[in-house]
Amino acid sequence: MRVNEWMSPSPTTADPKVSVSEARELMRRKVIRHLLVTEGERLVGIVTDRDIRLNLPSPATSLSVWEINYLLAKLTVGDVMTKAVMTVEPERPIEEAARLMLDHRIGALPVMDGGRLVGILTETDLLRAFVYSQTVLSPTAAHG
């Protein structure tokens, strides 16, 4: 199995100048946990739901809701993104991509083809591939 068979094509992206609050809303709306950060066609970073949570004020803050919203509007995706992004090629065996994710403790890999962003491979995609391979290959699946 290859990465391109299981990746999610056309991943959601954002510009580094997008506010963290806008990114959080976009991720909530699209039901995603990883947002790829691009400048034009160039991949420049990745933001996870965890990155955003870690940059939100503590619930115990003494700031007012207006102060929190003001600060969040000033904080951008470029401020909180991971810049050193590990990527994978679409033709790479999915097992190698899974090993990279395990070894580096990351939940997603942008898929790059000749410097062009073509998809994203997430933990969920790997689980789908695993379940599919177990269903197709299992003796019980063959016997109905």
C-alpha cells in the first residue's frame, strides 16, 4: 500500500498571517486536527489543535473575554506553527510513513510531490488503512 492510496487529498491550508482564533474556527468547522501553513504554493509549517490549545489563556486567567479575544486576534498561525515539517512522498509505502510518525511522535505528514503539496496523511488515515487491510486479509472476511 502506498501513501497516495490513503492520504486525504486537497488538505486545508492557511496563510501564516491568519489569526489563531480564525484557524481554530476553521479547524472546528472542517473537523480537522492539523492545519498546513502555506505561503502561496510553499509549505512553511503545520499547526495542530494542541498547538492552538497550548497558546490559549488558562481558564483561570483574570483577563476579560474582550481582552482574551483581542490577544487571540493578534496571535497568528505563523507565531505558533511548527516550522520544521517532516513530509512524505505519495509513492512511499504506507508502512514507512507510519514508522516516521511513530518514531517522531507526530500525528500527520504533509504529502509532497516534487515540491508541491498534494495531500496529508494522518493517524486516522493510517487507522483506515489498517482496518481495511485486516478486513480484506482476514480469514473471517473471506468466509463472510
